[in-house]
Amino acid sequence: MPRFTRKLSKTVKFSSPANMAAENINAPGKITVIDYDEATVREKTVASVEECFPFKNTATVTWINVDGGGRTEAIEKLGQYFNVHPLVMEGIAGAGQRPKFEDFEDYLFLVLKMLGYDEAQSEIREEQVSIIIGKNFVMSFQGEQDGDVFDSLRERIRTGKGRLRKLGADYLGYALVDAIVDHYFLILEKFGEHIETIEEQLIVNPGPAIMQKIYHLKRELIFLRKSVWPLREVISGLERCESGIIKKTTRTYLRDVYAHTIQVIDTIETFRDMVSGMLDLYLSSISNKMNEIMKVLTTFASIFIPLTFMAGVYGMNFKYMPELEWRWGYYAVLAAMVFVGGGLFFYFKKRKWL
Amino acid sequence: MPRFTRKLSKTVKFSSPANMAAENINAPGKITVIDYDEATVREKTVASVEECFPFKNTATVTWINVDGGGRTEAIEKLGQYFNVHPLVMEGIAGAGQRPKFEDFEDYLFLVLKMLGYDEAQSEIREEQVSIIIGKNFVMSFQGEQDGDVFDSLRERIRTGKGRLRKLGADYLGYALVDAIVDHYFLILEKFGEHIETIEEQLIVNPGPAIMQKIYHLKRELIFLRKSVWPLREVISGLERCESGIIKKTTRTYLRDVYAHTIQVIDTIETFRDMVSGMLDLYLSSISNKMNEIMKVLTTFASIFIPLTFMAGVYGMNFKYMPELEWRWGYYAVLAAMVFVGGGLFFYFKKRKWL
Amino acid sequence: MPRFTRKLSKTVKFSSPANMAAENINAPGKITVIDYDEATVREKTVASVEECFPFKNTATVTWINVDGGGRTEAIEKLGQYFNVHPLVMEGIAGAGQRPKFEDFEDYLFLVLKMLGYDEAQSEIREEQVSIIIGKNFVMSFQGEQDGDVFDSLRERIRTGKGRLRKLGADYLGYALVDAIVDHYFLILEKFGEHIETIEEQLIVNPGPAIMQKIYHLKRELIFLRKSVWPLREVISGLERCESGIIKKTTRTYLRDVYAHTIQVIDTIETFRDMVSGMLDLYLSSISNKMNEIMKVLTTFASIFIPLTFMAGVYGMNFKYMPELEWRWGYYAVLAAMVFVGGGLFFYFKKRKWL
Amino acid sequence: MPRFTRKLSKTVKFSSPANMAAENINAPGKITVIDYDEATVREKTVASVEECFPFKNTATVTWINVDGGGRTEAIEKLGQYFNVHPLVMEGIAGAGQRPKFEDFEDYLFLVLKMLGYDEAQSEIREEQVSIIIGKNFVMSFQGEQDGDVFDSLRERIRTGKGRLRKLGADYLGYALVDAIVDHYFLILEKFGEHIETIEEQLIVNPGPAIMQKIYHLKRELIFLRKSVWPLREVISGLERCESGIIKKTTRTYLRDVYAHTIQVIDTIETFRDMVSGMLDLYLSSISNKMNEIMKVLTTFASIFIPLTFMAGVYGMNFKYMPELEWRWGYYAVLAAMVFVGGGLFFYFKKRKWL
Amino acid sequence: MPRFTRKLSKTVKFSSPANMAAENINAPGKITVIDYDEATVREKTVASVEECFPFKNTATVTWINVDGGGRTEAIEKLGQYFNVHPLVMEGIAGAGQRPKFEDFEDYLFLVLKMLGYDEAQSEIREEQVSIIIGKNFVMSFQGEQDGDVFDSLRERIRTGKGRLRKLGADYLGYALVDAIVDHYFLILEKFGEHIETIEEQLIVNPGPAIMQKIYHLKRELIFLRKSVWPLREVISGLERCESGIIKKTTRTYLRDVYAHTIQVIDTIETFRDMVSGMLDLYLSSISNKMNEIMKVLTTFASIFIPLTFMAGVYGMNFKYMPELEWRWGYYAVLAAMVFVGGGLFFYFKKRKWL
């Protein structure tokens, strides 16, 4: 039962001024700054947002990553200093945003969902990631889960392998989005394996417990779909936006990540089709199995009913029942019973009722 | 049963000249005026519409709110004085309008649905809110329910906190729409909790009463969807309209409320998918439970039928039935019965029919 | 059964030259002419179409209404005199046209469906109305049903109340369309009440007869939908057409009637969703009710089967059956029977099978 | 069973160079030429394609019709002489083309499906018709079925009635398309009648045979839909093409045939909805009927089971069973049996189980 | 069961930098080069990619085909030399790409799926084919399956038959795509035959095994659809791309292959509709068959139950049962039994329960 406890309310939460106050837990969050150009990399964990301010007007690319931040004043200050619209900062703080893309001329604002897969519960979890891409900086805001999705990216910056260090903030923005979308494939692969396991169980031994598993799959897919579908327009918006922030070379990469997104969506739709096919198969298996049992039992009973009737006839107490006096009457009746019973049995067998 | 009494006709009513006369109950309605600029606020409840006229050409922003108004002449007069098209005033008076947006150059006309949730009946109620946004005034027309959705807005005007007092009539218009859409999330959250409660009941104990609850959920969702879907184009129309009334700064906010609307619609679709999944689960649970019972009972009967036949055989009155004379015949038969009955029992057990 | 006799062929009929000849019943039709401007109204029923010709080039607005016309030569003559394209006149004469709008520069051509509701059969009937809107004239062609939908319009022209007399032929055209669309709401209201009646029956007492009623509802909705859906593009076409015939003031009104059309379509879709929900509820109710009965009866039988077996055992004729000789044997067995029967009864009760 | 033998492969066949060779049965085909202008008509059946060549540059309109042609060299020669793209000639020869429209500047190329209805098999048959519309000529290529759809057209050319002779090759092209689409209505009318017949059977006596009929209907509709849906874009493409071949006057007529096409598609969709409704009705009828029977039989059995038990009790052989000695014991038991049986009967009757 | 072992994960695999390393099996692949113009053809299998480099700037058309290549350095070198974007080379190496088209100005990049049909498993297999079309060269990259789909193309180049040798690299690119799409028809034809076989089995003898076959069909169709749907936009993109690489003459051919693609998609949709119809038919057949059996058996039992009761009555041991003493009592009861049994039999027969 606990597997059904995903709180719906989670999917409904939102971030209007009205109910924001309640969530305002002023958690400080962990802020890391990576500042690089082709030649140098500087990386540090800062204690206060003010330490980020000097990076605003440098020529290098600056990546400010905030982990597990509620709507602290610190974040608001950060936004103000970098001239980010207050609505954006509100959106970052509120957890229940729908994936979206907005072009504010000076910077681009993206909300994405990072997915995680809890194998014990076979449940997909989501976490909001907000990304602001400016001329020479990128800010990313994550929830409280460990953001290991970006770790390989950090490694690539540190080592300077690949194109990352050579290209600007827009390419870093792309790299963040790409890391998130690539991670979806991992989740889908795990989820796909889970579907397969259930499908095998379904074919080998379709019991009633499997129905709840299928229902659970369906529910996770509804949830997954809701998280991923909007991504399509988000990334297509990012690719097509006329802002000068995204350079032409980066657009080619964005087209690639867009193709991946479509593939993710396709796969989810395929999963949905498959799960709905499994439901049909389950219902028909159950009904077949039940029918099989009922058929055998009913046929079985139908053979004994006439025999019991025959026994009943010779159990009557009439004074004048000549058969009762016959020497071989009993055996004759037993023989008749075997004959009738056997006849019915073979008749039912022949008509494939048994 | 009362939960099904939502009158369909309610969803069909309309406001053509033909049947308008009938509803013309000339209810006076309560009219409040709030007039403000960055420095000052004036607020009063007026007795006659004529008292609103002086506000027409002031530089301040004027918000005229009419509660519970039928199609009184007073309202018509108000419209005439502010040069509002007669069709708009008709639309305001008629209760069954579909959410819509129209741009009349001098002013914008919006029809929205304000939702309420009657927890006792688990029923969603709707009320029409019409909003006219002019250069320096906003008029809002509500039904008879208490319009507490706007109360926090009034408070914000009074205290002057936030941007509201600094920006014009278009921002006030946005704020009204935002208040209504934000309220939807509250309704959805409550409705989502209701769905969850029923889902839990469904998993723990799926009785026939739950079917009616699921049907009720489905019906409420049909109703909800009908109220909310048109909102998408209404708000997108408002955001994109080329009228000079909406200033550029406000458009950013409208884009935000548009994103909220999409989220509301997404959530409703998710609810629909979930309720339809619940229906599948219910039907399969019921059929499983029934099958379980039938299987046990039928198997049970099938064990006794051969035994009864055996008893019947030795109840026959044939003169020559050697077994009847045997010293241990009775016990032998009883033993045979235990053996046959037990054998069948274990056979059925092994084939998982019991 | 008569409720299913709606002839499908009706929905398939068409007006190609090939099969037109057959329907050419040369019915004369009743022709009325109303000619008005702001100051004067003239109204007459004409015997021959030639009497309409003088109105062609007057400055006043002329409304020529033809009731119950087949494809008479008279109508063709009328078309020729007013320079109407022969295809249009063919379309008017043929009864099975799909709602459509065409812009012929000099005039606009509309085909609409007027609906009627036959309460005895709970059946929706349709009738084709063709409207030609010219610079200073409007022609309308109806079927043989009484065109009382236009009666209130005639009254408004006669009395000169409202805007009708002040505005041109395009407004008259709008008024005709509006009268037809407004009438749809009436039909939908009646149909909605019918759905509600059946829904109440369904909840109170779901018998097999209700299935046919639901099927009937579904069929009527398929029919209704087919009649109304095309209206959307018809009226949107009319509103957006670049012809000079539709003046700007009238466009506002057309936008209003377009909003009504969308509302009609929404309502039909809502009805469809509701009827499909009713079908689910019906099927589940029937199956629940059946299961309830089968469960009780099977349980009932299952209690008596072991008891009958016990009676059978003591009906055996073995010579040596000590129990039979016991003084209280009979009563002991009766007591055992009560015990077993009662035990099973309470067991089944506890497991909620009874 | 033969009704299910429609070869699927038929719907999959295609005309790639690879498998074309196999079908190249070099059937000569029957070629007829009709050459006309407003004043004169010449009509002849030609033996070789070369006889058609002189018509290429005449001022008159030439209609070359080829019946039952495989991919003969003759046809290829014809194409070459009239400067038709080789791909077009390949398309004409291959039988499994999808309806399509292509504009080759000098001429227009159309592929349509002509439908036929085999009433014995209640099966819809299709045949490919390819039409090439040039400046002053039209070529049509049909399959082997009798092309009587065009016969009335030929008659209209011969007699010179109507507009056909006065207008150019584009109008002739329209007339061919119109003849084909008009013929669809005939097919739909017949098919609609067939649906009605089955619907009546379904309501009067829903036996298992009807399921296969409904399945057959569904299959024919899938087939029909596949043939007709692409028509929409074909004819809309023809109407909107910017080629100078289609004159403005003809466009009005094409708009009309487009409206007919939409109507055909609407009707097919309506049929689909209806057939799917019939399936629901059938399944529910069958299950109702079955339930009715099971209910009566089970109730029936349930009445006799307690009675048999009572008889069993007094069939026991206990020595001390006082009732057996009573003078009126037998009658008392019979009375009790009537009482119990009757009581159960009325109880079941009251609960509407019988 | 093995037929369900298609690994889902296969459909989820992808080619992100992260998991690419794992697949990097550095398989050398077989590289063949065909270089031709209208006059000459040169064909060779090369050992190292460097041998392909001289063909870069020739005036002839060069087709480089790589079979069974993993992401070898060799391929990367090839890409670098021909100025292909690194992302493209990554896409070629990763196996799980979605069909796509991208225009890189200097060359066009296509990913397609080549399908194969494993008749033993009735399973459709797919293999990725990547095609790069440059000004004067075409590169194709296939998986490890035998690429016999291109064999006839090679033959056509060698013999110089047809247009292939006369036209440029763009036509060769078209020819490759055409070969792949034409091959789909073959697959569909085989799959269609498989559907037909199962349909026949379904109608003749619908056993439970068929449900798994239908489920398998459904699953293959989900898979097929996922492979083929994206083709539509791929080929439409190719046809409409504004790149100078595709010449006008080739566009005509691409339009043709586009029409084929639509036909392939149509056919898949038709198959889906058919398989879903088969599911309905199967479920209804199974339930009909079951009902038939249950009806007969229950009726059968219902006839014997009253007879057994009668026998039970005369098996009672009352002292005073006058019938038992009657001379013809036994025969009278037997006659009554025949009468009751026969009466019930004919009654059930008449009500069509037997």
C-alpha cells in the first residue's frame, strides 16, 4: 500500500505570493562558484551571496550553483544584483513550477525537472532545477537531493577536456540542460526494466497483485509524462529564441538535445501504450483463468448430478419396484452409472469443455 | 443521491435577449469603489452608480466592484457612462457565459469563472466574474458568493505593500486575474486530496459505493475542465493583445499567470487520467473479488457433490447389495468419503482453485 | 424500437445533379417579403417571384423568406435575377448540405441547420436553412417545418424596437444566424433535461431498458455533433471574411454569436463525456447487481449442500450403522445440521459473502 | 468466413521500381478519345496510342480515357509524347497508390480511389483512377472494373447540355473528380442501409453472429477511411494550387466538390461512432441476456436445494424418528415443502431475481 | 514466451557522451567506395579511411558505405577530413538515435531505420542507417546486418541503367532513402500476412493462446510505429530544405518517396485499428463461448434438480405414505419424472437456453 502514497498535492503545489510565506524556511543553501575561461579555472564554495558579486562583470564564464535553497533573502539579493526580474526569483523559490522557458533579453530563464528513480519503491521522484543563462554567467538552483547529475560536468570544466572551456556561458547552459536530459534516459532505462519485470510476471503468473503493479506503473507514467512533456516546448523555445545570448554554434547542440527530448517523450508514449496493452492482457488472462476453473468445476458437477438422480430413484421406498428384487439389479445400476458418467465425460471432453 | 443533483441545465443556460427578461430580477447589488495612486487611497461603498461617474476622468486608478448584480438598469447606466458596448453589458448580466476575452480598443473585456469547493458535497461550484479593464479604471462584476478571493488584493492596495499601488489599471486587472487563477490551485489541492481519499478507499476496500464516487469525480472533472480550458486562450489573448492598455511591464506578469493556467489545465488532465485509471482498478478489483468468492464456493460445492452421490448409492434399496451386509461396510464408505473429499480438496488446493 | 428508426440515409443524402431530379417535386413554397428602413416597413406574401424583383435596387433592406421550397423553377429564376451563382441555387434546393460559408464577393452564402426537438421521441430533428446576404437584401430558404425561430425577429422589425431597423442587411443576416444559434440552447437545455432524467433512472434503478436509452442518447449526440461542429468554421468564416458586405459594427455582434457557437459545441462535448460516463456506470451497476444476486444464491446453495450430504449418509442402508440405533441419534444429527449450517452461515456472513 | 478474406496485402501493395516488373502484364487496355469544343464533338476508340498524338496541340478539349491498363509500353509512350514526368507514368501503372495531388506546372496529376459496393459480400471495393489535367487535354486511367461512373459525363458531352462543353479542360477535370466523389455518396447510402439492417437485427435479436457482422462493418470502415481521408488534402490542394491551368470559374466548383468531400469524411466518422456504439450495445445485450438466464436458472435451483434437503432428512434410517410414525407426518412434510418452496419463490420474485 | 523477450532497454538506449565509452568496441567496419559519373564507375573495398580522402574534391559522385561500424577513430577521422560536425559523428556511432534530418549547409545529415522481419519470431528488427549527403559525395553508415537493401542500387550503378548515373549525389541520396522506404513495404506485406493468419485463427478457433499473439502483434506495432512515424518529418524536411545540395529535379523524386512514407504510416495505423478490432472480437468470442457452455451445463443441471427432489420425496421413510403402497406408484413416479424432465427440456429449448 505505501507505494500509492505519492502525495497528489505535491503535483498541485504552486508558488503564488499567497502561500509562499508558509514555505519560507529560509534555508541557507550551499552556494558554489566556478569561474573559468580557456586558460584558467577557479572554484570555490561561498558562504554569502555577496562573494558572487565580483564575478558579474568579468570576461570569464561564471557558474553559480545553489543547492537546496528555499526562498532566502540571500537568493533575492543575488537576483537583484544580477538584475533578474523579481517574478523569476519567486519562480525559483516556489517548488511546484511547470517546466518553462522565458527570454528576458538580458538573460534566459529555464525551469526543468531533474528526475530520480527510487528503486525500492519503483517510484520516480522529481526535483525542480532553475537555470538562468546570462551573457557571461550561468546560475543554477537545485533542490535538496544530491545534484550528482552535474558532477561529470564539473569534472570536465576542471580538466578542460572537450569543448566546454573553449565556449561561452551559452554552451555551459546547454551542457547543464544536456546533463539533465541525458539523465532521463537512465531513469527511462531503469523504468523500462521494471516494466519488463512486471510483464514477465504477467505472462508467467497473472495474479491479482499484478493489477496493482500495473496501476502503479500507469500512475508513474502519468506523473512522468506531466514532468517531461513541457520540456519539448522549453527546449524548442531555447533553440529558436532570437536572443543574442545563444550563439550559432550552440544552436547546433541545442538541436541535438531537442532531438533527445523528443526521443524521451516518444519512449514515454511507447511505455504508456505498452502498459495499456499489459492491462488488456491481464484482464483477459484473469478472465481466461477464471473461466477455465469454472468450466472444469461445472462440468464436473454436471456429471455427478444425473448419477445422484439415478441413485435417488433406487432409494425410493415403493413397495413394487421390480428392479430392486433383481439378482443383478445393483450391479446393473452401477454399470449404468459408469456408462452415463463415462458417456458424459467423453461428450464434454469431445466438445472441449473439460 | 443528492450528489448527482447538479443541474445540467446550469451548464447550458445562456444570455440571449430572448430568455434574459426572465432572469431580470433587478437585484441592486453592492457596489464598492477603490480609487488610488501611489500616494493616496480612497475606498467607499456607493449607493447609486451615479456616484461612480466622477471617477471616470481622474488620473488615479479606479476599481469599481459590483457584487451579486442581476441585470439592473443601474449597471446598464454604468456601462453607458463609461462607453461600454451594450453587448458587453448583456454578457455581464447573463450568468452562463463561457470564459472569453475581447479587445474593444478603449477597454478590454474578460469573462472568467471563479471556482469554489463545497466540501460537504465534494462539489465544485462556479461563479462568473466579468472584468473590464480601461485606461485608468477596472470594473469587476461578481455573483452572489462572497468574493473573498479579492480581499487580500484590497488589503494590498490599502497598505500599499508591493508593486500594486505603483503600477496602473492594467496591473490591477492582472492582479484580479491572478487572484482568481491562484484560487484554482487551492480548489485543485482540495479536490486532489478528495481523489486521494477515494483512491485509498478503493485500494483498501473496493465496494460498489465507490463506483458512484468515481463517477461523481469524473463528472466534477468534466465540469471543471469545461470551466478552465477556455481560460488558456483568454489569458493568452490578453497577453498578446496589441491594445495600448496593457503595458510592457505587465505583459511579463501576464506570461506568468499564463504559465499558471497551463499548470492548472495540466493538473486537471492528470486528474482525469488518474480517475480513469481508478475506474479500471475498481472494475478489476470487483471482478477479482467476485471471482474469488465464486471460485471458493464452487470448489466447495464440487467436493460435496461426489460424496452425496456415494451416500445416494448406498441409500438404494436393492435386495442384493453385498456391501450393505458387510460388518465394516459403513466405516469403509465413510473412509472412502474422507479419502475422496480430502483428495479433491488437496487437488483443488494444488491447482490454486481454493 | 421505433426510437431507432431515424433513417441513416437521411444523413447521407446529398445534392448532386445526378439524384436531384428525383426530388424535384416543384413545390411552390411560401414567399414573404419584408422591406424596411429606419422609417418604414412593408411586409407582404407574394404569389410569384417576379414580385420580388422590384426590391433589387431599392435603398431599403429587403428580406425575402422562402418556406418549404423544393427546387422549383421559381427559385432558380429568383437566383438568376439577383445574379446568384447556379451552384448556390443547387445547394439551396438540395436538402443534405453540410453547414458552410462561401464568399461570392457580391453576396455571402451560408448553409445552417435549424434544430427541433421532438419530445415524444426524444429525438432531435434538423432542417436546412440557407441564407444569402447581399448589399441591401437578405434571402432565407427554410424547409417545411414552421419557421417560428424567425417570428420574434419579424416582430422586432415590425415594432422597430432595438437596433435592427437602424442597421443594414448585414445586421439582419447576423440576426437570422443569431436566432438560429440561440434556438440551439433551447434544444440543448431540453436535451440536457432528458439526459438528467435518464441519469436519475440509472442511479435509482438501472434496468436493461436503460442501456437502449443510453445508446439512443449517444446516437442523438453523434447526430447533433455532426450538425453543429461545422458551424464553428462557418461563423468564424463569416466574421473574418474580407467582403465589404459585413460592416465593422456587425463584426462585434458576429464575434458574440461565434462565442455562443463555441459554447454550444462545448456543451455537446460535455454531454458526450457524460453519456460515456453513464455507460460505464450502467455496465458496472448491472454487473454489481448480478454479482450480488449470484453471490447470495451461491452462498445459499453452498450451505445446504453439506447438510444434504449429511442426510444422505444417514439414509444409507448399511446393516451395521450404530448411530442409527442410538436413542438420540436423530436429534444429534439434526443438532449437527443446525450447527454446520449455522456455522457456514456465520462464516459467509463474516467474510461478507452474504 | 469468406467475408473476412479481403486480402490485407491488397492494402499494402505498392509501386516501387523493384516489384513493378512482376505486375507488368502488358495488358493493352481500351483507349477512348473524346475531343470537343462548344460547337463540335468527336469521339473514337483508338487502337494505338499514336492515334492520340494529333490531339496534343489542338484548340479543342481532348479527353483520353484508358481502361484497364497495366504498365504497357503504350502508356509510357503516351506519357512521353505529352511530356509527362516518368514518375507520374510509374504511379499510374502501380495499383496501390495513395490518393494524391501533384502540380507539375504544365499539368496537374491526381490519384483518386473509385469505390464500388459488392452487395453480396457487403464489401467495399476500390479501384485507382489517375487523372492528368493539362492546358487543353485530360487523361484518365482506370482499372478493369466498368467505369460507368463517367458514363453520364460522356452523355453530357455528347448532348452538349449544361456548361461542360462551354468550359475548358480544367472544368472537365473537375467534372471527373465530381463524378467520382458523387459516387461515394451512393456507396455510403448503401453502406448506411447495411448498417441500419444490422442495427435492427442487433436490437431485435442480438445473437453471437452479429458480433462478426459488426467486426466486418468496422473493418470495412477502416478500409473506407483509409481510401477517403487523403482525398481531403488532394482536393484542397487542387483548389488552392497556383497553377494557371485551373481557371477562377472552376475554382468555385472545386470548392463545392471539396465541401462534398468533407461531408463524405464526416459521414464515415459518424458511421465509425455508430458502429462503436453498436459494439457497446451488443456486448451489453449479450451480457444482459446471459445474466437473465443464469439468474432464473440459479434461482430455480436454489428453491429445490432446501426441498431436497428436507426430503433427505426424512429419508434417514434412524430407528427413533418420531415424525416418521405420525399419522399425518408425510402430509405435514409435503405441506412444509410447499410452504418453503413457495416462500422462497415469492421472496425471489419480490427481490426481482426471477 | 521467448517472443516477449524483445528488450525494452533496446528502445531506450542512446548515445550521450556519458555512456558512449562503454559501447566503444572499436570494430573496424567494412568500408566500400563507389565512385562514378555518367561515363565511368570505380568500385573498391578500402582497408583504411585514408584511402577515401582523395575522392573529396573530385568532380565525380562518390558513395562511401561503412558496414557494421562502432565508434572507431577511423570514422571520426573520416568525418574530420570531410568537415562533418563532431555531433554528427557521435550520432552515427550511437545506435539508439531517433530518425532525424539536419541541414548543415555543406551537407545534409539523415538518420533512418532499416527494418528487417524475423519470420521465425514474427518480430520486426530495426537497424540504424545514417546518411550524409554532400555536394559530390554520399556517406552511408549501417549496422551489422547484411545491407542487401542497397544491393540492387549498386547493381544499377554498375550497369548504368536508369537515371542514377546521369544525376548527382543528391539523387544517389534519394535513391538510398527510397531503397529503405521501399523495403518497408515488403516488411509490412509480411507483417500484414501474419496479421491475416492470426485473424483467420481467431475466427476459426479463438483459444486463449491467441490473446498472447494479439498482444504480441500490438507490441510489434507500437515498436514499428515508433520507428516509422518520425520518418514523415525527416523526409518532408529533406524535401523542403532550402539547401542548394538538393536540386530541383530530385525534389520531385523526394515528393514521391514522401508519398510512400505517408502510405507506410497509413498502413501501420490501419494495422493498429485492425489489431484493436481483433482484440474486441477475441474478447467477445471467448465470452460467448464460455457463456454457451455455462448455459448448457446450468440448464442441464436445472433439469435434474427437480427430478432428484422427486426421488428424494419417495425415499422418505414415513410409515404412512399411501403412494408407496400403490401397485403402479413406482411407474407413475417414473412417468411424472419423464414428464417434468421433458417439460423443462422443451421449455428451455423454446426459450433458446439450450
